[in-house]
Amino acid sequence: MKSKLIVFLSIVLFSCTGNLEGNKSNNNENLVEKRILQYIDTQAMGMLDMKKMKIEKITKQDDTTYIAIRIFNNPVVDSELRITARYIIPVTLDSVKYSEDIKVEQKSEGEWVDMGF
């Protein structure tokens, strides 16, 4: 009876710990997305409508490097843009330290067209 109780408690503890790790991972992903959006907003000096900014995908490359694809409407040219960028965010996830655009695309006649920069 005692061994069954120990096994049961071990399973319950293991299940709870696994769930906490999943929540931590989701929280980190949400924080990374938040930091990227904050960085974009400050770099654009508030000129972009951040409510319409959409991050399509974030891929973690290593502990500090993330690739994100964002879509937004550029008010200057009144066109939808999709930008793939690399972001360097320290493991503390406190801010974006560096970013570099990898690919810039413009939507033209329903298709994404590489703008060449």
C-alpha cells in the first residue's frame, strides 16, 4: 500500500512539474513577442499602428537569437509588407539588443514579392 502511494505521488509530482515547464515556455514565447513588438514600436517612433501589426511566426535559433516574420500596413506607401528579421534578445528577455532585416516583401496583386532588401 505504501509503495502504491509513493508511485502515485511521484506520478502526480512529475505531471505537475511537466505542466509548469510548458507554462514557462509559453510565458517566454509571449514575452519574446512582446519585446519584439515593443522594439518595433520604439524604432518606428510610434508612427505604425501597432494594433494592426501581426507577428506571423517566431523561431528560436539559439538562447539569444530569434527569427520573426511580421506583417503590417506601411502607411507611407499604403501597402502591406511582410518583414523577416533576426532579433538578439538576452536570456533575461528584458529587451531587444539588436535586429537585422533578412527579407522584405510587399503584397502585390495578392502575392508576396521580394523587394530585394
